[in-house]
Amino acid sequence: MVPKPFAGMPEGGPPAWTPEGGTALDVALEVLLRGPLSRAELARRLDLSQATLSRLTKPLVERGLLVESTGRADTTAGRPGQPLDVDRSSHAFVGVKLTGEAAHAVLVDLGGAVIAARTVDLDSHEPDAVADRVALVAAELADTPRVVGIGVGLGGHSPDRSTVRIAPFLDWHDVPFGELLAERTGLPCVVENDVAALTAAEHWFGAGRGLHTFAVLTVGAGVGYGLVVHDRVRTHPDMGLGLVGHFPVDPNGPLCAEGHRGCATAVLTIPSLTRQASLAHGRRIGYDELMVLAEQGDAVARQLVDEAARGLGRLVAAVANLTMPDRIVLTGEGIALATVGGEALQDSIDRERDPRASVLDVVVRPGDFTQWARGAAVVALQDFVLRSP
Ligand SMILES: [Zn+2]
């Protein structure tokens, strides 16, 4: 048992979010997600009178939660033209992405921006040992009383956002990881599927900001799929099983471990691509080198990357045809193939889509482990600001 690293949080820590709840919460959320906004614009968006809005914002400004966007709190609250913003430095959150090998941790502010990042290796999958390791890295990162929550993202499912029902990479079944971590840190802890967490971060602070319906496809060790419908991240008990990973994308592709010919896992993932490249070249070739070789015109690398990009294009087109999102965000630590194989990707999307269909809005976002960990932090952030007063 490690000591509670956050037990020394001083009295009078960060300001409470909106204990008033109700419309005050709506005001604070609108400023957090769409700000900075003038009071006039806020009143218009929330369909409130100027007088009601001033009454609601006054205590939020006095508490230091909202500030004039010049950066200084204005307790007179009497300048309706001056934009209001959330003081993003007022609160911080730790996010941790767990893989089978490491815990990638970040500290983010109230605006979802990454302030610091750190990674530690895991030498055991034993839950108490992982919790000890995560608590220590969180304590190192979160050397500030502004930290009010921890989020954990993993390839698995936690229906109550605390107990991990299943996490294949860690070989966990019914592990009360949220509890183990809360005991060690003294902070509220939220556990979420990693793709759902990444999707939540894109929804509030990323490429999905302001969209009601969008999809996220991730490529890395596996293939992940996240969906926001009517402004909510879709969750399901089967998240974490990697179902989309076995979607067929190439009838002539290699076999996956489950025996599917040319499924997304066999065609797109980092392990599959590096294995094929290494076999062809007779030496170990990593993912970054594979991309460089493809760009330099190495025939084997070029063909592998283009075939993978065409496969990704089929998956993108299928998602677009079946769920009709306003945007598809491509990310993950193995998404470089979407850029290096950009022409093949676009060609494949065009081939699979009806020529009369709307032009697809596809955005490629960097997807390293910092971004995965940020997703976990944003889940903790959402839990904090949406928690009922
Ligand atoms: Zn498969």
C-alpha cells in the first residue's frame, strides 16, 4: 500500500464547479465548450434574458470560475460586451491510458489541454501492482491541489465506470480498479473504454467539437470505433472486444489470428504491417521505418501501405454509409498510413461511395499515447463538471 499522495490537499482548494446546478450549469458548460462568449451571445444561445444571465453569471465570476477573457475576473459583472471564459487553470485532471506494457499518464487543464505527460512501464498485470504504479505516476504528475479527478482508459469495458468487467490486454475480469486507485489517491476515479474516452475528448475539445453526430476510427495495436449520436458518446457492453477489428476490408488480404481473411486487424494494424514488412525484407522493420520506406518508394513498403490505406478506405466508406456521421475522425498511433497512403485512401473511399453521396468530411488527427491518455482525463473532467450538485 502506497501513501495517499493527495492527502495533503490544502483547505480551500479549487472552486467548486456549479453547485447551483440547473441553468447555472448550462451557462458554465456553454462557456466551457463554446467560449469565450459575450454575455449577449450567451443569453441568445441559452434563450435567457440579459437580467437572468447577469444574475446567473455573477456568482460564477465572483467564485473565479468564469473570467473576463482578458484573463481578469470582473466582479462587477456589469460589462455585457466583454466576453466571458472559463478559467481553464482553475482545475486539473489526470488521465491514464493502460496498455499491456505501460501506463501513459497526462495532466490536463479544465479546457482539456495537456500540461504534462509521463509514461511508466508495467512489470506486472496484477491489479494491485498496476494501481500502485498508476498512483505513483499520477502523484508525480499532479503536484498541485487543483487536481480533482483521475480517468483511466483501457481496451476493455467497465459498465459502472469503476469495475473492469473485461480487459483482454491485461487479462482482467471483474477487477475493481476504480476503487483500488481511489483508495490510493483519495480522488474520484472514472474507468472507461479507451476508444469511448478518446471519442469523448474529440467531442468536447477536438475535431468533433460542435458536431452532434460524428464517428472516430482508431488504428494502432488494434482497430477501434467510436460514435457520437445526438451529442452523446455511444457505449455498449461489447466495447473493448474489438468487434470492428474483424470487419472485412480486403478479400485477398492476410489472415488474422481468428482466421478471418483480410479483416481490418489483419490488414491495418501496426503488428500486422510490421510483421509483413519484416518478413519481406528479412529483418525487423518498425512502423515508423515502414512509413519512411514507403515514402522513399521502396516497392514492398509502398504496396503494404497502399493496400492498408485502401482497406481503411473501405472501412471509412462503410462507416459513412451505415451511420451517416457529419465527420469521420481518423486517429490512433498507427494512423500515419492514412497520410502516407493518402491517395490510395481517397481512391478507395471514392470507389466505395455512391458518386451522388455527399463529400465525406474526413479528418486525420495525431494519435499517440498522449492523446489516448488525454481522452481518459477528459472523461474525469466530464464526470466532474456534470456531477449533480
Ligand atoms: Zn479478424
